[in-house]
Amino acid sequence: MPLPKAIAFYLPQYHPIPENDAWWGKGFTEWRNVAKARSLFRHHYQPHLPADLGFYDLRLPEARQAQAELAQAFGIHGFCYYHYWFNGRRVLQRPFEDVLASGEPDFPFCLCWANENWTRRWDGSDDEILLEQIYSEQDDRDHLMSLLAAFRDPRYIRIEGKPLFLVYRTSALPQPARTAEIWRSIAHDHGLGDLYLVSVESKEEEINNPQSFGFDAAVEFQPCWPMLGTLPSQTPSLRETIKGIIKNESPGKKIHRVIDYEKVCQAALARPAPPYPRFPCVTPSWDNTARRRWGGIILQDGTPERYGHWLRQTVERLPDYGLPEPVVFINAWNEWAEGNHLEPDQRWGTRYLKETLAALSG
């Protein structure tokens, strides 16, 4: 089998934009949530604070170059940038646009359309929509046209020679098969040949055979939220500790859930391969309480060694998945406010990256 390729999801949020200034306060970036996080119980690892790369600003080419050099040194094949498109309005686009325009860093990439409404979910107000997705065939055409330059870039990741494009919520598309048809037609008409379209299994309603609606494959999203619903929380004493803390701050609100990281690893490895191509995914950790005052999920007692075991086992099983190429996704490179990052932090340093390199190199 060829050497596996690891693609890490990448959040381009770490720079101020007018929208976030208006909604969350002048100069807001994800770092504000990261820095204010606090430990909620004994042995709860918060805050996650960056080490080697510091509190970077993604407007700086030096920061983007340092990220790519670090990822490449530890075996990461490329980044999958989250891409935000709202009927022609692009948000958080500057880092990727600068990468595309400058040709630097010379590091592979692909895109994932994060096609969710933006709401005030971070402060508990799911019903207040800040930016809404509105779909149409014309928007499908405009969207794909806007991506042609990226797809033509020699750094763009391809599967079977086709540009790899992910959609986070295909179930939100009114007619996903029609969207796929439009996109493929435009790509063909502009000399790109075909696309390799992938549906992200981010929610329970997303777990479907993607070939039934014109996509080529799926990618597992970890943590897999439907799978977590079958797992027990940690010990009762730990649940009671969290409940007491959160109840005092936010009466009547849903408390944070705490789940053993090792159980998540075991459940993921026990999942049978589906009857369609699905790229596997692993996560080094997860804790989104930096973003959420209630209703968060904490994967407790994760370590670099446990993550490394999960990734090694996943890589060894790649031949069983019926994939066109041996690709595994990692969630994520830099989701700091979800406690979910390969970038070095002040607790573990580069140990997660070292485990990644060891697993990928066999």
C-alpha cells in the first residue's frame, strides 16, 4: 500500500473581520475564547494555550509559513481549509486568498464548504441567525465559478486526479444531486475534468450513501456525534461536580457532557466499513467549553499515546475501506476553542505531532 496521506482540517478564523467586530466586540478572534477558558473540575484540562506558534494572526505570511513547515515536518500531507460562502458573500477568506495569490506556503490544500448558518450559538442563542445560507441553482453556479482558480492551483489536493471538495452539511442542500451535477458540468466546461465531491458525516442526518445523491465519497467526522450518544458519561461523581458548577452559572441550561476519550477511540475503531467509500478520521482531543457556557462536550483523559494508537490502528485498516487512495483526515490542525488541535500547546508540546508522524510512517 502507498504511504498514507493525512489531511488536517484547518480553521482560518484567527484574524479580525468586520462581522466579528460587530457581533462579538472590536478585535475579536477565536483567541479571546481560548484565553478566557477555565478548568471546571479536577483534572479538567483548560485553558489550552499555544506554545511554539504563539497567538498568531493569520494575516501574517510568516505565521502561515510556520504552520506549513511544522505540519510538513511531522508528516501532514495538507490542510483542508474551512470555506465560508453565503450567496456570494465570503467570510474569513483572507488567509486562504493570500495563500492562493502568493503561492506560499508551498503546501497542499483543499477546501471544505462549511455551509451552516452562523448563529449566536457560542453564547447559547441558537435561534438568532447572523448569516443565513440561502440556496439556489444560480448560487451553485456562482459558487463553483468562484472556486475554479483554487482548483487549478498545482498545490490543490486531488483524488484520482480530481480536485477534492468537501461539503459539511449536504443534507442542507435542497437538491444535492442537482448541485453536484451543476458543479461537475462547470468544472468540465472549464477544462478541469471532473471533481471529487465528498460529504462530511458531521451529524446523524449526514450519514448516508453519498453516491445516492451524486457525490463520490464521505469523510467521517470525529468526534462522531451520533456515536457519542451511545456512550456513557464518566463517573457519577464527576457528572455531579460539573452539574453543580454549571447550574450555578446558568440555571435551567443543559450541562456539559463528559465522555472518556478512550471509549470514543474504541467505538470508532469498532465501526464497520460502510458499503460506500468513507475516509476515516481521528481527533486528538475535544473540549468546546471555551466557546460554550453550557451544552459543551468534553473528551476527558485523552493523551498523545491514546491518540497515536487510534491513528495507527486507523492507518493499518485503510486497505479495508475500499478507498481510491489511502487518505485519513485529522480533526483538526488548529481548532483551539474546541480543544482540538495538533499545533503544540503548553501542556503536551509537540507530542501529538510526534505520534502523528510515527503512525503515518509505520
